[in-house]
Amino acid sequence: MRIRSMVTFVLAVLISLAAAAYRWGDSSHAIGLLSAKGGKARHPSFLVSGWDRYTQITTATVLPPYRGDVRVLLEGNPPLDYDLRLSGPVVDLGLRRLPDFRDDILYGVQPGDRLAMWVLMRAFPTDPVCGMSVGEGDLATTYQGKTRRFCGEGCLASFRKEPERYHGKDTPRGKYNLAFYDTRTETSVLKVPLIFKGKEDSHASGGHH
Ligand SMILES: [Zn+2]
């Protein structure tokens, strides 16, 4: 779903920042330096697996003498459905020149630019047993508050027998990168690690079965 109006976008920005401040786990922020030497992320961005949607914001400053066009993409497995948005830093929204951002390419990046790149991610709905893509209308059941869909009766039966074995298997886990590449040289000018951790990695399990 495209967010078309600026008002909606600014609202989304504020809500996401509030969410990040309260550490909801489905949103995260990172700060980076974009440079011809490969750039540098100050720290990885941590996200908690198991949500349907995630938001990550990278604020990057462009170091001189870098100048060029930059392709932005999210690298990692399983692939996530994602959308990228560009804004200036929230504090001076609209007051600075920004590169033109079209088709995931930042055109005309120049020294001193400060970019806030928003990554709006969505887990592809997949059958947790066999990994097939599924959609509305497929067989479904609800487990721990989350609707799970299945390609057929066999997978649904397997899930019902051992839900804990399959639950969460299709969610992003481990390291992804928000990657920025110079379009002329194809070299990396910044990589921001996005680390997805399972809920059980962040708290000790209560041992419920
Ligand atoms: Zn299946």
C-alpha cells in the first residue's frame, strides 16, 4: 500500500519514531556515514522477528568527496516485501535539498547530504510447513494470535499436530543489510546491518509447552 499524502507520511514518521522510542521491536533506527570508501554504520539495527510489518530508519550523512547516484536495496533471506522512502532528517524536514529518489535510486547524492531512508518491510505470507506462498482464501488457522495460511490439508494437519515446530519458521531471522551501491562503479558506499532476533533470543523462555 502506497502512502501518498505528505501529511500521512509525516504522521507515519512520528508514529514510527514513537514506536522506536518505546522499543516495540518492530521498528529500529541506525546512523551511518555514506562514503566512497564503503561507508560505516555506527551500529546494527535490531528488530524482533515475528511481526507482520517492520520499519527501519537509517539516517546517513554523505562524506566528501563522494558524489554520484546510489541504488538502495534490502539484502537477506527469506526475501521481504519492502518499500523505501526518503525524507530529510525529521528535525529539518523540507528545509534541505534532497537527492531525487526514483525506482530505489538516489540521483545526485552529494557531500553534506543528510538522508533519512525509511524501509517499510512486510513478511511475505507463506505456508509455515512447506514454505509455499499463500494468500487470502487458502486454508487458515490462528495460532498465538497470528493467522497462518496453508497450501492444503496436509500442511494444515502437520501444523496442528506440532505448531511449535513450525511457528515462526517463515519469519525473517538473522542478518539482512540495507545496502547502498554506487550505480557507476557498483561498489558499496554503505551497508547497514539489520539483525532480526527471535523473541526467545531476547527473553529467557518461560518454558510453556
Ligand atoms: Zn504447504
